[in-house]
Amino acid sequence: MTSTVTEAAVAADTATTTLTLSKAINSGLRRALADDDRVVIMGEDVGTLGGVFRVTDGLQAEFGKDRVIDTPLAESGIIGTAVGLAYRGYRPVCEIQFDGFIYPGFDQIVAQVAKLHYRSGGTVSMPITIRVPFGGGIGAVEHHSESPEGYFTHTSGLRVVSCSNPQDAHTMIRQAIASDDPVLFFEPKRRYWTKGDVTENLTNALPLHRARVAREGTDVTLVTYGPLVMTALDAASAAADEGVSIEVIDLRSLSPLDMDTVTASVRKTGRVVITHEAQLNGGVGAELAASITERCFHWLEAAPARVTGFDTPYPPAALEEHFLPDLDRMLDAVDRVMGRENSLSGWSE
């Protein structure tokens, strides 16, 4: 009997299933709940409803109301309760229903979750995973489309990651829950319906802190994460038609940054474009540009270029397509670092 169970488990691990990104996260959460009784999921409407994006659909029915908990509409209460649970040895997974709702829990995250391990001299761990649907592209109302990741990459004591495809969504949520560090897990909400093959086998999975070379190239490095990885890959395909070879780096981890992978690519290509949906000023792209310049100055053929959202509050849904970086803006930046005619060349030279 034991042998049969083991063989069945191995077969389940190696099987490949086509899932949407949201269903891949659901699958990862289900596996985490099944593998460890200390894992609990908590958040607004995560139980009976299955979450507004149905990411936790069916989990309460399978694991019960003590493991998948519908909470009051109070993000500070959700995070504060998770801190208490972590103290008692649990591994809570908190859902922040929308990116713009994270701010009421900001104090708990940066003043408690990020610091308690250090404050206790390493005797207390905070294995808390905080899931955050983020970014634009779904035509949502105010406070429902934001990119707050920069606030948390600036906070020591937190891991900050973002998935871009179904396989990474499944793998990384399980790795985040298994981590003894607190993890901010940013999910690109406009990619929830993207489909891809998923296996539950983590044997050859990249570590949570590692970046991924999503497409190899030789002329320009295009660095991004989360919702813009798909756009960057489309831009690379379009550039190839014009004879430009773009290497696309999916960061996956925003804190810590895998600068070894980024540096190796930039030293190979000599040119780099960095893109994200968040605003330009003080963003992840600024840190990347500075770090790349420090490490790759003598290899660079041009200054790093950034393609980002604008330094304004996130606009109404009717204007978000003008706010979000798209293929044309990325390719314009590629032309800029290649020294070709671009939107700035009329006055920048």
C-alpha cells in the first residue's frame, strides 16, 4: 500500500496540466494546505466566495473554515492576526483583495512583520505570505489598480516577488509559503487568465530569489517582471523581425534582486532597457539602473533606459492604456539604447 501511495504521489508530481495563472496559484495553495497543517489562508471573501478573482475557489469546502478563513474588511487586522499566528508556529497566507487596499496594513507590514525576526535576535520567525493582486489592465475603479511594490522593496526584512506565468505562479507560491521569511507575493491581475503548462514537481525549480532568462538575445537586455514579461516577449519577437536580438530577463524576485543574472546579460549585450508599470520616480527600475551602472559601467554602450508608468496617480480606466508601458514604448527605448532614431532623438542629441 505504501508503495502504491508513493507511486501515485510521484505520478501526480510529474503530471503536466494546462492551467490559467489564477488556477495555478489555487493549485499551489491547495498543495501547501495539504502538505502542512500549519498553513492557513485568511482574507476578505477568500472562503465562501473563493476570492474576487476566484483564486481560492473551493479551498474552504475542502479544508474547512478553520484553515480558510473569511475575515472582516480590515487589512491591519488581517496582518496583525497573521503575526500572532506566526508567533504560535502557523504559516499564514493573507490575501489583500486589491493592491490599493494594502495601505491600511502598511504599518503592520513594515513595522512588525519585517522587523520581528531581527528585534527578537533571530528567535522569532515570521513565515507570513501576503498575496497582492497588482497592476492595471482590467479597467478597474480607483484604488483597484496600483503598483505598490516599491514601498516594500525598500523595506529590509521582507522578500518581495512577482510571478509572470502559470508555472512560476504555482511554484513560487509554494516556495513563499515554505519560506521562514515574510514574503510579499505580487500577482499580475491582468494575467490571471493566461494559460500555460504546470507541473507540481519542484525538483528543478529555480530558487525563489533567482531571475529567469525568459528569452535569450545578444543586442539588448530587457529587464522586467510580473505583468510586463508577456509584453516584453512580444516586443522581442517584433524586434527580431527588424534584426534586433533582445534578451528578456524576468526578475521574479524584486527583493532581493538577482543581480548576477542581470549583470551577466548586460555584460553580454552592452545595452539595457528596464520596464515596469509602477511610476518612474524611486521605483524598482531606478535601483536596477544604478546597480547595473555600478557593475557594468565598462561594458555599457549606452545609458540604461527606463520605460515605466508616469509620475501621476493611477488614471481612470479610460486612460490606463496610455499610462501602462506597451510594446511601442519598449521598442522606442530599444531604439534609444541602440542609437537609432527614436521619440527623444529630436532634442536629446
